[in-house]
Amino acid sequence: MSAIEPDLQLHLYRSQCIDAFVAVEKAIITLCKKLCPGHDGEILSQRTKRLRGLSATSNYSKAQRIQLHAALDELDDLLPIRNDIVHGGLTVVRQDQHHVAVFINVREATSIAPSARLLSRDHLQKVTQAAVRLAAQLDKLLAKPASQT
């Protein structure tokens, strides 16, 4: 067992998870600058929508478009979790014999009944790994121009 308290461990895993999502967003921004420049002020959802709307060209092949859409589909699955982690305060609770991170997303909470997302250390690690893998996939799209495929 680690000498770090469970509360602090969960905060550290959250931080790693946020950093992984920053890498994903950086890759999305770089793709947008390359494929559809001129929209620097857009938020992530606007950028992904713009990328989805691109047609294949001589600089952006059909194969790259398919790969990008698959990556964006995976991102769509991860975004609700990311949003809760980023926009929710972290409270640590004990569930059975384990500590779990509880996130209540202030953007999603209502005065009647806020909903909470419970994530164990393992869950946070899996989300982080998925985001790291997704960032690598997006970066790989940048490294292989259509003219070389």
C-alpha cells in the first residue's frame, strides 16, 4: 500500500486524467489549425463539430477522415466523464472497503437533486489511459499527411 493517503491519491489520479485530456484537446486544436484554420476562439465542441464536417481533399484523405471520425466518436464517449471531472468538485468517500472520488458537476447539478459520478482509482486510471491513447491517435493523424498514404 502506498504511503500517500487515499484522498491525496485520488487527487493525483484526477490531475493525471485532466492532463491526459489536455493532450487530447491540444491535438484537436492542432488538427483544426492544419485542416480548417481561422477559428482560433472556438471551444472543444465547436472544433470537433468543425472537424466532423470536413470533406476529404488532397490534403486530407478519406482514410484519415474515417480515422478521425472514429477518434471523435471515442472522444464523445469520454466527454461526459471529462466534464464531470473538470467541472465537479472532488469529494472522497469510503464505499465498502475502498475510497472513491465523487464528482458533482456544477454545470449539471440542479437544486432538487444533483447527480454524482463515482470513480474509483481504477476507473480514473482507465479514463486516463483512454485519453492518452486517443491523444496519440490524433497526433498520429497529424504525422501522416494524405500525400504519403
